[in-house]
Amino acid sequence: MQNTPVSSLVGEEYEVEVGPVAHGGHCIARTEAGRVLFVRHALPGERVVARVTEGEETSRFLRADAVTILDPSKDRVEAPCPFAGPGRCGGCDWQHAKPGAQRRLKGEVIAEQLLRLAGLTPEEAGWDGTVMPAEGDKLPQGEVPQWRTRVQYAIDADGNAGLRKHRSHDVEVIDHCMIAAPGVSELGVEKQDWPNMASVEAIAASGSNDRQVILTPKPGGRLPLVELDKPVSVLRVDEKDGGVHRVHGRAFVRERADDRTYRVGNGGFWQVHPKAAQTLMLAVMQGLTPRKGETALDLYCGVGLFAGAIADRVGDQGAVLGIESGKRAVEDARHNLAGFPRVRVEQGKVEAVLPRTGITEVDLIVLDPPRAGAGKQTVHHLAGLGARRIAYVACDPAALARDLAYFAERGYKVRTLRAFDLFPMTHHVECVAILEPVKKDA
């Protein structure tokens, strides 16, 4: 018996009314036949011609690009970046929207995820519904925040630097990224040839003048002689073990937050927006209100940003335990926090290390999990430690909402939620939720 071939709908065009924004940088529309489209490069309320980019007759939904705008939104602008648009660079999602509209769209996504996955209205989450721009990001019309202190360039077959197209391995060759921080742009990565390289990551520390490139060679590829426009350290990714190794210069960059310098080695995690680390640290400290002598957990602690801030505030009689899976990040955290004798940093996955610590109670918890969230098992463990306040830092509103629902199952409610636009022009958004135990009736 032969299987009937499935018919691809890629390239088909539909004239549609664009509906609400959805999580992921697109809006929802329906064809006259009722088929769901996830449409990029559109805005709610517009009428557009949408061309299918992914999907078949049997697909639950189709992905599409708005290729003709028949009735534009008042929030639409001409994309300032020449590489933005259907079929082009996938790095930005909202180049075609006014900055204020971008923040409103992100707020709508957060509200929808909270309601759908956690059953919370903005009021119940202690959130006023706004997404706050970072300091200095409110710019005149047509200007774009130059915020991206880390840019990973893909390299095409001819050795040209560019960025990936949306949901594709294809490379859009560029000569400049508008959202790149000045320290990245001044390296001139796009002007160089990169033979035998798969990718080049450029890092411009915002807390110092440290500059770094991390080269990932193609299999068997030899490193080129790196001659960029500014002094720079060079690291390479080992094709065998995936480890990052120093070629020349420092193996780390120095960042600043809370009047403290943090060493970040081998391309390790640090917030990309130059104002992000300070913004999030303050939001967490304002929410937790650490007191002298308290004990705290900093989970997924990276190089110790929140652990350092808490340790500073709980004083010599307090104690902080950080847990982080990355070996180099743990080395950096221990270095960064060496001045705090009551801070300890353990290496390993949170769900494995936390039960082994034997900790049964703690005053404060901060967690900044990866995009997938902390998950039910970890959340339930944390809720059993009796913390008076928990700060949850989230880069994905869906994961945040799921975990908030798990916290609610174990008696924790959201006290406040704040949202920050630390990734302008993209659909990404950062949230800080402060939780506390539900007061039991006497």
C-alpha cells in the first residue's frame, strides 16, 4: 500500500487580516478556510499578503512572511536595517515596529502566557502591564539602540561574515549590524575574510575595554591570522571536546555591576545588553530586600552576579550558596566572590546538587534558569525550603508562567512582576518575579 505524498504549501500566498501577537516574534492570522498562519513581519490589525515559508497540507499551522502590506498599522515604520525583512536576517523580529509598539507587543505576550499557563491576570501578578526600556534606549525616530555586546557571526562558504536567516542555516552576509554595540562594530569582523571558519563570536565588555573573538573552525580548519581594527584577545573552540581555549590575550573579559568587577571567562554567560546586569541586579535586590545575617541560594548562578550582591547585603553573619553547572563559570564565580568568606559555589546541575547539600531551610532564593525554566521537580524542592522571598529571573515568559504555576501548587504567590526590554528589535524580554509564601489563615 503506497503512502499518499504530502503536498508542501511553501510559496502559497494568502490575503489575511492579522490577529494578535504570539510568543516567538510573529502574529496569528487565519486563511478563509480557517488554516492558522504564524506571520512574521506583520503587526496586529494589518491586512497583508502572507507567503508560506514552512508547512504542508497536513500541518497544524503554517509559518509565513508578510510580503505585501495592504493596510498598514499606525505602529509600522520602515525597517531601519537594510538586512531586515522577509527571507533576510533572522536576528531581529520587530524592526518594522515603533519602539513603543515593540514593548506593548512584548507586554501582550507576557500577559497571554501568564493567563494561559499560570492562570494569572497582570493584577494578580502584581504587574502594571508595562515593559520598561533600559536606560538610554529611548532614542529619536529611526535610531536603533546599539545594545548587543556579543554577536555570533555565521561564516558562509566563501568566508564572509553574516547572520543566520530565520529558522535556517543560510547566511545573510552583512557589512554592519545596527544593534551591535559600538565595541563590537569597531572590531570590523564583517570586513575580514574568515576562511575555514564556521562562526566568529565577537564580545565587547561593557564594564571594561576588553575585546574578544571566539573562533569556531570548520572540521579540520586552520585558524586564520586575526588582524582586526582594535586590540582583541582570541580564543578558539576545540572541535573534539567543544572546549574553549585561549590562542592569545586574556581568556576572560571584565564586566561591572553593583560597583564590583566580575571576570567572565571563555565566552561564558553575561547579560548581553550593557545595562542588563545592573538593571536585573537592582530589581532582584529591591524585591528580596536582603537583611543582615540571612541565608540565601543563588541558583544557575553563572559567574556570581546575584550571589555577590546578596552577600554584600547579608553581611559577615549571612551566607550564600551558589550552584552552577558550567565548570569555567564556577571557577570565575569563586574568583569573583573570593572576598566573601561566607559564600560557597558548587558545580553541577541544580536538580542534582541541591538535594545533596542537605539544606532544609533558607531565607532567600534567586534563580535565573536557562530558557526552558527550572521545571516542576526543582520548583517543588525550592518551595519546601520556606524562603520568605524568591526572585525568579526569566528570559522566556512561557517558562516563567509554567514555573509560577508550579510554585502556586506549593503555596507561593507572585508578589510583584517587572518586565524589561533588554533585547530591543527582537521578541525577547526579561522578567523578574518576586514570590512569597501565601499567608495561611490563623
